[in-house]
Amino acid sequence: KAIESDYPHLVTKDSPTQRVGGLVLEKFTQVSHQRPMLSLDNVFNADELL
């Protein structure tokens, strides 16, 4: 972000600061997860995974 702030001409539509992830491809089928797919940001041990 700092570089793009200092050099705005470097910002592109596919920059990680502009878009996270990719396009959804139709060749893959959607699935429903048995448990919500939550962030692992606050997981500090194996017990917190489930």
C-alpha cells in the first residue's frame, strides 16, 4: 500500500491491494462446507482449528 500510495501509477486492477482472490471458474462445482470456513488469523493451537 505504501508503494502504491507513493507511486499511484503502479496501481493496477489486479494488484493485491485492489483485489484478493481470483475469478470463480465455472468448471468447478460449488460445495457446502459442514462447518463454516472462518479466518485462521486468531488460531494459536490445534484445538482452536475445530
